[in-house]
Amino acid sequence: MDDLYDEFGNFIGEAPESEDDSQNREAGPSYVYDEDSEAAAEEEEEVKDQQLMELDDEGPSNAVILHEDKQYYPTAAQVYGPDVETLVEEEDAQPLSQPIIAPVEKKKFAVQEADLPEVTYSREFMTDLLSFPEQIRNIALAGHLHHGKTAFMDMLVMQTHDLQERLEKRVGRKRDEQLRYTDTHFLERERGLSIKAAPMSMVLQGTRGKSHLFNILDTPGHVNFVDEVAASLRLVDGVVLIVDVVEGVQVNTEQIIKHAVLEDLPMTLVINKMDRLILELKLPPNDAYFKLKHVVEEVNTVIENTLPGQGEKRRLSPEKGNVAFACSSMAWVFTLQSFAKMYADTYPKVDAAEFAARLWGDILFNPRSRKFSRKGMEEGSKRTFVNFVLEPIYKLYSHTISESPEDLKATLATLNISLKPSQFKTDAKVLLKLVCEQFFGPADGFVDMVVQHVPSPIEAAQKKLDRYYTGPLDTKIATSMSQCNQDGPLVIHVAKLFSTVDASRFHSFGRIMSGTAHPGQQVRVLGENYTLEDEEDMTTATISDTWLACSRYNIPVSGVPAGNWVLLSGIDNSIVKTATIFPLKLDGNEDAYIFSPIRHLTTSVFKVAVEPINPSELPKMLDGLRKINKSYPLISTKVEESGEHVVLGTGELYMDCVLHDLRRLYAEMEIKVSDPVTRFCETVVETSAIMCYAITPNKKNKITMIAEPLDDGIAEDIEAGRVRIKDPVRKVAQFFEQKYDWDKLSARSIWAFGPDEQGPNILVDDTLPSKIDKKSLRTVQEGIKQGFQWGTREGPLCEEPIRNTKFRLTDVSLADEAIFRGGGQIIPTARRAVYSSFLMASPRLMEPMYTCAMTGPADSVASLYTVLSRRRGHVLSDGPIAGTPLYSVRGLIPVIDSFGFETDLRIHTQGAANVSLVFDKWTVVPGDPLDKSVQLRPLEMASAMATARDFVVKTRRRKGLSEDVGVGKFLEPELWRGLRESGVLGE
């Protein structure tokens, strides 16, 4: 056997006889071979072999197989089948910590209820109330950071939702934590402050037991997130301003009051954290009254300063019923009217309304005669508010905290308050809350205040149209909106986008102005840039779901009628910031107009550049930036000439949250972030030294311009919308004539504002009809305007926007044939004329400034002076906050020097000081940005007068521009030579 195979295992023996051969031999006679028969036999054998080969395709082969070709194991394709893609990797390519087949990951970035929580009212009743706009109130809770807005919201949630059982299950440190029901984002819960505005819809009852549907938006209090407040105020009919009684009116409170007054929104005031007067400041009741009065007057002063002369009409005062007193941590709130009703319930003879009218101000109660008077008639007479309101509250607190359980039980029995024996043994804070909840009852006083002083959607509809609707108000659709008609055509003003829990999509949140929103409706989505002339920013979509938004849960409804807020899915693809939803077709072929974009309280000036660590992930980052743009109302992103992606926000915390969302929620990738910088602006401080002209490339047209600074205040008026270029010419002219003493001709010759309709630059036609043919000038007007707007969008110093500059068109010579004066010739030439006249008018760089507002103990004031002086900042005012040991300091600091300022100050004051930075204004940077004699040394701070040059050079380097900017680049060569020879321009 062994000699049949060689040493390699190949068969070398004789081939065995086949069965066919042996059978033939046995059956047939033997015969002699001849050549023909041999050839035929060979042919027959070949055919047989061929047939055998065909049959044996599937079976085992006897072919010799080389060692390296032998297959010991089946291939992956054979095991898994041809339809499965198989990947063979090196054995150490994947770490052991990573599973071969990763489990399906469910992303969750927000707290969410598993089911609809139990509520104290019927949800069917709530959905029925949607159809009665008179019973609905749309409000926003607004105020400064940590003044108790979310805690106030928690109080209302606890009164309407059955959450007690869940809260009792909490153990350890979590037991003492605040509920924070409307803070759903994980980042909000980690940081302990609201980042996003959160809506809640609930049914609340007034003192008479009448139910109202309250749609409430809990807004963030940090100054960086004031854009959320502006977006929220667009949807509401009134503002509930919440102010901490100790800190009083802070910088963000001021901003919100000003914005609400300018937007003509009714305002009510809740003075919160009243227990701090008793437990922390330990003020006697009489002093506490003056502290409360001071807070109310602070608010009224800001209202009066915002619109002088209108303060009395908008005045907030407890006797008017638009001021409430609250302690959200102890779950109580009352107005004078609801407190008077508590007395009336105990003493039936008391007239609650008459009594409430005497509970505030310089009205004293004389205990012996039991009469009210303006002056103290008897010994022991006290102010009514002190006697009937503050002293009972002080006594309630002191008895609850200091008395033994037996004595306290007897005291509380006189007030009809009964507690379980186990509750008397609880912690003082818990016991105090239980007593207060029973003494004050639910928040019906707050409900009465809002119902009385905030209009219903049907009453406020006309005002919303007048202020925000860009279309005519005499059409059928406008009438339907003003009447809040539920059966009219569907119109929704979307002002906000909310991310889903897994951050994959967005839901659109808006106010229904007319009609009823149903799932399955086909609608037109009109973006912010939509106009009748340019319909590019319009798409069609289908509403897939309609919900009532309640922060941690959404209530699905089959339809939401006009006057309510609605959360929609399926239409967010084309919405960036705000949008207007219209039906596909309107009756009578009416045109669709949008609601104007939101005017924000502040400006984005904080700037960082981002890029992916792995360049192949750029598309992923761009998608993340698009989602960030939707999520934050005031964020803006753009691509510089150098190709870097720039993100603009309001401040450090804002940018920190934006970048966190970009890395974790929307892009899930690592990104490189540049050091923060700021936006700059360019301006002039003198009139152009000469008339600067620019000639078109075909040498047939010539445009001459002069640049000069605008009067103080014009730029701010244009940006605030006090004058609009779209208004009739007479109205615009009248504004400039009356307020700024412009002559009639100049005022009526304003062509454009730049770089957009609310831009802080003006283009004026100063040409004379005797010299210029105005008819032919009008043919190139649009081209010159576009060149002016292009030029002011990116100035010549470092491609930052131009500001506060007036460009006067002094002379234009045009070719006779229209073909030689097209846009391609005129637009870039007008831009060159803008640049050259700008550079000949002493150009300067402008930087943004933050108002720095600090609240802290007296010894932290010196630290602020020290830290500010190091950062080119200065203090404007400082002084104590009335009735408290705290000091308030206001100062200014350049944005570019503010990075890390808060951390620096906290280190200096050991965390005692609380500081807020808010964009205030643009100021000119010291120094000449074109001064080439300035020597800039690396790693050295530039001297004070070289700051502008330093900023310009470094900004140009960062943007990938040539290092220097010269007027010669934009002036015509012969003009340039003439100026050099005459000595007007130096070397």
C-alpha cells in the first residue's frame, strides 16, 4: 500500500479498472483492434469522459490539490449565505472592551414620563377647554437667574399633578433636591439652571372655583439664554415677572421688563422668596414692608425709563391686583385680594374687595377704634399690610419653628390646621411647608391675578396681528386671525423648535392664530425669508401629530383650535428659527404673508471656530451645526473665506452648552474648538478726505462717493425698528427731519439701509438733478444698493460688518447703452467706491462691550475693581442693595477680554460674588488700525494705542487674508498716483 503514494501524498499506483470495462469484457466476445475502431473508441471515451465530468461537477473531485489551496473550514459566505456581507479583520483590530455585534443603543437626552401622570382634573375637561378661548391664558414666567421661576412652576405642577408618592420614594440627598419638573434636559439638571424654555398646559381654579386653562412657558433666567425669553414672549399674551425679594431687580430682570414694555405685553409681578425676609434677613415686619415697597418701585422705575410718560398706565401695584407675594419653596402665593378673602371666609361680615383696597400704602389701622386712617390716631396703630398680612405670616413661621409639638398642635387648631402626629416630628422645613400649604391653600390668588390682568387669546389676537403680521389687515385671513376663528383657514406662527428625547428630530412649537390643527393636514411652511416676490423659502409638508406640550410628557390630541399652543411633528425639515404655517390654498386666492422674525434683546458677539478632529467627519459636523441652529434661537453659524466654520453665541455658558449639544446630542463626534474671539465692526470718525470714485471694468461708468459718520443714536433706532426702509418715503423722511434735524432733500433721498433692512448704515443719493439724469440713475439704483450692502456686510479692514456710517452718492456718469451698465459692471464698482471712501474717512475698529453686573458681599467689591482693571474694564457704579448686606456693582468690560472673567472673579471672592455679563454697546477700539509704524511683537500685549492695529492684523491672519490693507487696492490708479504725489497719502 505504501508504494502507491509518493512522499507528498500524491497517488502514483495504477488506475483501477472501471466497472464498465469489466462488464464489457465478461459480456461480449473478444475482438482485434484496428486503427479505425481505435479512433472510434477514443472518440467514444472522450464523450463518456465529458459526460462524466458534467455529472461529477457537484461530487468530489480526484484532481490533485496543492497544500495551500486545501480548504479545511467552510468560508463565511458558505456559512452565512450569499446575501450576508462578511468582513474579515486582523484579530487585534477590535478591542476586547467592544462587543463584536454592538447592542442597539437607545439614546435618551431628556427626562421623560413613561405614561401620562395622574392629574387632579379630568383630561377630557381640559381638551374641552381648548375650544373656549375666553377661558385660556397664555403666559410666560420670566425673571433673573435663581429667582424661583422653575420652583414656582413646580408649585403649580404639585397642585395639579399627583406626584407625592414618587417624591416620598426618593432617598438620601435626592430627597432634599428641588423637583425641577420643567428642567428636562440632562445638562439642565447637572448645572442646576434652565437652558431651554419649557411649556406646560394645566387647568387651574380661581378663588371662585372657576376653571381656566393655563398655558405657561417657564423661561431660563441666565442672561446668556435671554434669546429663549424673546422667543417665548412672541407666543404669550402676558408676562409674569418673578423677582427675588432680597436681590430685587437684577440686570436680566431689567432686560425682560424693557422687552415686554416695547413689545406691549401686559405684565404682572410675583415677589418671590418671601421667607428670606423672615429666616435669612430677619427683618422686622415694618422694615419688611418697606423692602417689598422698594422692590415694586424698582420695577416701576424701569418701566417708566423704558417708555417715559407711559409708566403710570403700566404701573404695578398690590392694590391694583397685579402684584402677588410668594414663597415657591413653601408652596404659597397670595395677592391682597386673595388674602382679604381668607379673612372674609373667617369673618363673614368683612367685605373682601373693600378690605383689600385698604391693605397697601400709607393706611394705618387703629386697634382701639378699629378704624382705618391716613395718620396714626392712636398708640399702637400700624400699617394695615404689616398688621393684617405680615405679622400673621411671621407668627405662623415662628410658632411652627420654635414651639413644641403639643403647643404647636393647639396653636394650629385655632387656625383649623390639622396634621398627623408623625408629621409633627418631621424636619422643620418639611413641617413648615405642610403648615403653609394648609394655611394658604392653592394658588387661586395667582390665578385671579392672571385672569384679570392678562388678556385671553381672543382679546390679544388683534394686537399680535398689528405688531407681527407682515401682510395687509383687511383680508379674510387677517379677519379670521383677529377673531381667533376655529373654523377659519389654518394659520400657525411657529416660534420655537424642541428636540425629541433621542435628539434625532425636532418638534415645532407654535401658536395657532386661526383654524384648527389636525394630524394629516397638508400645509405650506413659509420660512423667515419668504416674500411674495421670492417664494424660495417655502415647502409643503404634512402634519403627522398634534400634541399639547407639557415638558416631560406630551398629550396627543386629535385637533387643537385657535388661541392655543400646539406641538407639531413632521414639518420641521425646512424650519430654521421661526416659520408661518398656511394651508395649501386660501379662499379667494389670497396671498400668504409671514409673521416677522423675532427681535432679540441682545446680540451674538461671542465667537469660536470648530472643526472635526477626523476630517472625514466634516459632513457629520455640518449636520450637527444645522441642528444646533434649529435648537438655539440666537445661535448663528457661518463659513469664513479661510474655510473655518464659525459659531456665534451670547456668552461662555451659552457656548459651552452649544458645544456640548454638538458633541453629544447632534453629531456624536470629537471636535477641535479654537480659542474664543469676538465679532468686530468697522466705522469712520471723519468725513472722507476726498471724493472717491470707482470706474467700471469696461471704463464706461463712474461712481463717486463720500463716507461720513452717522449722528449718535441713528444706528440704534434703525436696529430697534423705530424706522423702516419699507415705510413710505414721507414717513422715513419725517422721522429723520424731526429727530435728527436732517434737511428735507437728504431725508427723502435715502436709498437703503445696509447691510440689510435693519442695518446700521445709510446710503443717500446726494446727486443733483441739474447734473445727473435721474431717469438713467434709477436704472442702476438697484445695482448701487446691492454694491453698498455687499460692501457694508464685509468691510475693508478685516471683513467685519461696517457700522454707523453714511455713504453719500455724489456723482454718477453712466454709459448711454443699457448693455454697458448691467449689474455685473455696477455692483462690484459700487462696492469699490464704498471701500475707498470708507478708507479715506479715518476708519476705526469697533468692539462689543459687556455690562458687568455683580451682586455680592461688601468685601467682594474691591476684588471686582482689581479683576476689571486687568482686563481693560472699569466700574460705573456701586452701592448697597436696600435692606440687605449685599452690594451691587455695575461696570463695563470688552468682550474680547471677558473670557474666563467669571471664573477669575469667583476665585478672588471665594465664590461669594455672582456676576452677569450682558452685551451693552459697540465702542471704538483705541488706535489707528492702518498705522503701519506700530511694531507688534509676538507673545507681548500691544500698547493701548496699538490695540486696533493688533486686532486688525491678527483677525486678517486668522481669516487667511493678506496681512495688510491699503487704500491703493480700491482707489483708481490715476487717483492713487495723484494723491501720493500731492502728499495726501504717505508712503
